Amino acid sequence: MSDGEFLNDALELISFRIGDQEFCLDIMAVREIRGWTVATPLPHSPPYVRGVINLRGAVLPILDLKARLGLGVAEPSARSVIIVVHIGKRLVGLLVDGVSEILAAERASVQPTPNVGCDSVGQFVRGIIAMEGRMISWIALDEILPDETDAEAA
Amino acid sequence: MDPMDAIKQTYFQECDELLAALEEGLLALEAGEGDSDTINAVFRAVHSVKGGAGAFGFEAMVAFAHVFETALDLMRSGKLAPDNDVLKIMLRASDVLGDHVQAAKGEGVVDNARERAMLEELEALTNADAPVPRAAAQADAPAGDEWGFTPMKFEFDAPAPSGWRLVMRPSPAMYAKGHDALLFLRELERLGEITVTLDASALPDLGALTAETPYLNWIVELPADVSEAAIRDVFDFVGEDCPIELTRDEPPAPAALDLDAFLSAPTLEPQSPVDAPAPVVADVHEDKAVSAAEKSGAKGVAAASGATIRVDLERVDRMIDLVGELVINQAMLAQRVAESGAGRSSTIAMGLDELEQLTREIQDSVMAIRAQPVKSVFQRMPRLVREIASATGKQVRLVMEGEATEVDKTVIERLSDPITHMLRNAIDHGLETPEERAEAGKPEEGAVRLAALHRSGRIVIEVSDDGKGINRPRVRDIAVKKGLIAPDANLTDDEIDNLIFLPGFSTASAVSNISGRGVGMDVVKRSIQALGGRISISSQPGKGSTFTLSLPLTLAVLDGMVITAGEQTLVAPLTAIVETLRPKPDEVRPLGPTGAVLAVRGGYVPLIDIAVALGQREKAADPTKGVVLLVDTEAGGRAALVADEIQGQRQVVIKSLEANYQRVDGVAAATILGDGRVALILDVDTVVEKRLNERHAPFAKAS
């Protein structure tokens, strides 16, 4: 299950903050949300891979979404949370600054990502949702895992 | 799953078991250990495979199995002597039958040319041997032996043959056991053109009819060129549950060779023992066979009902996972209790100790559930050996020992490839040709031994041959030519032998299609190391070589040494560690701008700082302040890993990193420690290899 290729037009999204930007994910991809715990760093991994934590016996990789999106390195605080999501068959934890709310949106209301001349935006943002004067970027989950060549290069 | 599919799966499982039994029986016969029971067992195996194949409509398999069965039947009735040549053909036939089963599973194809050749050989056996030893057979076989087993082709010679008339009288028991008369008719149809007449004369009025009683009988007319044995075989499965009467429509012309000897018997009345249904036939022949069949039957039943159960593997795996969690949880609890300041003799600490023992025991017993004998891997090897032997023109006898040795299923699955490779090597490179062997004063038949045993908590697999041993000067030459060693390197015999494990080494001067598949011993070594195993070789020129590989009994847990390097807690597999020591300042020598070596008993081994190797810090720590783990690795021989501290030794549950992430260089897997945090398990080989290739490239080759 990826982030929700559902046939119905209503999207349920969970929104969260990274720095001063707002992002969201399809809620169906989210398995749980948990507090930040210190991760065990992995050698030779890209900088946005924080390491691995123990999720009830499973080894869960933690991605720093802020670093992945090229917004700088996150500094986890007590308010930081890990959103555990399914990406394909994998379970991955995303480190974000804090979860805001659950949104409902029409699929039709998703606008295409404007070209701002930035690779990471084009790659990781699926679309833009405008809501009550806020702009929320919809994350393309399938893209955020490092592929093997990424890790080798790092 | 579709019920039919489920039944088919069961059939395939049975097929595998039957094929294994078939091969085992033939091998026993070849070794001269078989008796009539063994022959019967072999026959039954082929027959059962054929029966099931017919039910599922695997026509090709039925056709082949039938010819095979005919030949075996001759052997069973003593008309075909089970000498070595015959058994070799039978063994190859069993391989082809195995191919058919694979093909039916949809996992392979049958080599048509091979099958045709096989069929010809089998038919040659049946046709050539059937008439010849008849006199002998008549002399010593018990009465009633002669009626069956006419090879199908035989009757072509009989002039003016007449048809068979078969009366089928199904009994209530037959239907109660789920047999269907229609299937028998279909099976008969396969034998030739048939005419079926329904005999409903026994059918009572509706009022008198009971649903459980079969009233219908069938009269089937079959062409004369069908052998009686073939007809009876159709009913082999039902036995007494479906009495049949088989008669010739007219007596055959007396001129038909010795046919009258065969054909006088079939006209007997149902009361005659000869006309008893087919499964009992074996009993008629020899009383011993009866008891044996009963015995083995009883054993099979007991095993199926009382002693074992079949459990879905997923359930067992799930349980093992859960027990793994339990172990981790118990460790966490123990740590918390220790932190809370409860004394060692407090009741809670004592209770915890008991819990720990219990968890260990539970873990051991759960692991034992998944343990399997290596037989499942070993039994594939005789065929492989036969194929390699015939491809290389060498004569090989495979001796297997310790097939009952048990090891975890996760390990079993990965044993097959290395063993296959080592056997290939032993036969292709190790054994000489029969001529060379004769010259060397050895028996022409080479022996290859495959053995499994338990040794100090590990499983050891040995593959040895009595061939020419490793040709050390040649190995050396090749290694020099390929630039693997320096021309003037001074190597011990042992070191030369181990050169064959180096990547890019292949001794066969001509690339044969058996061993030279672009995969060398280095790949075998690598795959074994990936499992936490080791491989070694010992060789005596002219006497043969022995490959020994040792593997952990399970891939689910690992004995490790918990160490600190940099800020991190890591686990080093105990199997890789040769010794640990605190180096004295005068034992550490700098070498080159950044490198350093450690003096250990007269030799120097490269020092590798683990934290640096894993990219946690830039500069190596002072080795004299830390602890050195002396490890054995393959690419660079020995190396000394520097850790900051050793925390202790414990058994850890192996967790895959790949499940949710990907492979990480230098890390074999992960585990969860008592504090609930993830600790990485070091992949000692890649850590060393990587470090040495970066820094000491010239040394890596020389050592």
C-alpha cells in the first residue's frame, strides 16, 4: 500500500510541521505516531538517515524528513515526533517537528507542484493543498527512501 | 486455496518423499544391502507416483512411470537381476521421473531426448530380459508368479489375439473410501480402446434400495494387447474393495510363444489366490513381503497420527519471533531491576534469574521445532553426483554420513548451494579419471564422502574425496600469474591451499561446464561467511582433499561480544573472534602515515579502529587504552579490531536491517539490547576488507 491510490475523491491527510512549512501525508499510510527516542546511527548512510530504533522488536529506520527535503538538519526536541509509515512493504519512521491535525480534502483540490527550480521539491512534493489561507505540501512517500546507490555514494 | 490445488500440493509432497524413497532403495540395492523388501518398496514408490499422476492427468508422467514400473516389476518378480548396470539405468530413470514431477509442478521441463533415450533403455531391459531368465524364474518363484508382467510389446507377437473381459464389482467399502468407479474406467481407457457395459441387473426396486449399497457393476472389454498386469495395476489402489474378474474372451492361439504359460493363469476363478486384487499380489509371492509391507505400513501410520504433526512454517516463525521478543523483554526487565538497586539476593532478582532460565529453555525448545535433519539437502546429492560423474566420465561412489544431523531450517535452505559446489569441485577437480586412478594404483571408482556432524554448537559439513589432492605448484603458479601473490612470496602448504578461495582463482585449465560456471570457491566462501560460517581445506597430494565447513546451528540467534566503539554499543560475532587482548605500548607499531600494526606472537597484524571504520570518528583512538579483538577474516587474513571497551558476552536475537531498510556496509544485522535500544552486529569481514583496501592495499595481498 503506497500513500493511498484510492478511487474515492475524498482524501484524509495528516498534517505536520517542519520548520515553518506545512506538509501532509495520506493517513492510510500512517501506522502510528510516537515520541522521539534516540536512534542508533548507521554507518555509511546518507545524512538524512538518523539511524534505527526498536519498534516493539522490529528495527525501524528513522529518516529526518527535514534533511531529506533539504531544509537543514532537524534537532529533535521533546515535541518532535516520529510518524511511522508504510512505504511499500517497509515500515519507516519519519522525524518531524510536530503533528498538527487531520485534514479532509477533495482530490480535485490538489494543485500540481509549482516549479520553483528545486529538485527536492519536484521530487518529494506530490502536490499542493490550499486550505484556509495555509499552503500544505503533500509528500510523495515513495520517493523518500534512499535507494541503494544513494547509500553507496554517501 | 482451491481444494484441488491443495490435494495436488499434498500429492507433490508425497512425490518428493516417494522419489527420495525410490532413490534410497535403488542405492541400497546398488550397495548390495537391499532385499526383496527393498525392491517392493521401490516398486511401490513408482507405482504410487504413477497412480497420483493418473488422477491429476499428468499424461506424460504416467506414460514414463508406466514403462519404468514395468521394468521394476520384472525386477520384483526376479526376472531381471538387480545388477549394477541395471540399477544405474534405474537410478537415471528415477532422475527422469523426478524431472517429470518437477515439470508437473510447473518448475521445470523434461528433457525429451533424455526421456526418449531412457525409455529405450528401460524397454530394452524389459524386452531383453523378460524371456531369458524365465526358466530360472519358473524354477524358484512360487506358484502363481507367472501370470503377470507381460511387457506391453510382448503381445504384438501373439497371433490373433483376443480381447479381455473384465467384470468390476465395487464394494461398499470402495465408495466409503472415496474411490470413484468412473476413475477406474478412465484409467482403463488409457490402456486401449474399451467397451463398457453397465450391469444393472442387481438393482432392486426403489423401495428395497439402500443408499449405501452399490448395485451397479460394469463389464469392460479391453483389447488383447493390454497386459494383464497393466489392467490389474489400475485396481491396485483399491485392492479387495473392488473385486474384479478378468477373463480372456477366447483362449489365445496356443502358438503364441510361451504365452500359454502366462495366460492359463488369468482365467482362474475369483477364489483363486492368483486372482486376488493386485496389492495382495506381492503377498502371494513371498510371505516375507507381507510382513514387511505391513510393518512399514504400520510405521507410516504411527508416524502420521501419533508422533508428528505438520505445522505451517509461518506459525513456527511467528512463535520464534515472539520468543525473541520475550528474550529481549526479559533482558530489559533484568536491566531495570538492576538499575532500581535491588540486591542480587533479593527475591525479585532471584525470580528474575529463574525467568531467565525459563526463557532460555523456551527459546531452545522453540528453535528445536524448526530444526530439521540435513537429509533433505543430502538426498538431492546422489543425483547430482551421478550427473557430474557421467558428464566427466569418472566413476564416483558417494558415501553420505550423518544425514540425521539436525540444524535450523534457515540454515538448511542455504546449505544446498555450497554443498553442490563443493561436490562438483571434488569430482571435477579432485578425482582423477579411471585410467589415471588405475595408474596410481587406486580403485577405478573414486570415493566422495559427504558427512554432517555437530561439533561444539555448530554444524560441520565435510566433503572429502580420495583424488589427487591439491596440486600446490600449479596453484602457486596460477596465483602468481593472476597477480594474486608476489612471485617470491614464501607460502606454507596451508596458505597455498587457501589460495583457491581467493576471488578470481580457478584451477581448471579448461573451463568445464561443470565447475567453471564463473563461480569459484571464493563465492562459496563468501556465502558461507555471510551465514557466520567458516570453510577450510586440508589436502594430501595423491590422497585427496577435505573441505570442512562449519556453520552456526541457527540464523535466529547469535553468540556475540558486546563492545563499545566510539559512542556506540556494537555486537561482534563470537565466531569471528580468535582472542581479545589489551595491547602493551611496545606491541603497537606505526606503519606508514596513518597505519599501525600490532605485534602478536612474532607476527604483525593490521590494527583497525572500529569507530573509524564505521565513520563515527576521524582519528583512531589509542589502541593501548582500548581492547583489541583479534579476528580471522578471509581477504586479509588476521586483523586486530580496536574497540573502546568490552561489555560482555551474550546471546542476541538477530534482526534484519533489510526488512525495513537496506544492507549497510560493515553491518551484518541488528539486535535489540537490554536497554531497548538497537545495537548493530558487526560484519567483521567487510569492516576489515574495506579498511585494508583503503589503506594497506599492498599488504592485503601479501598476507
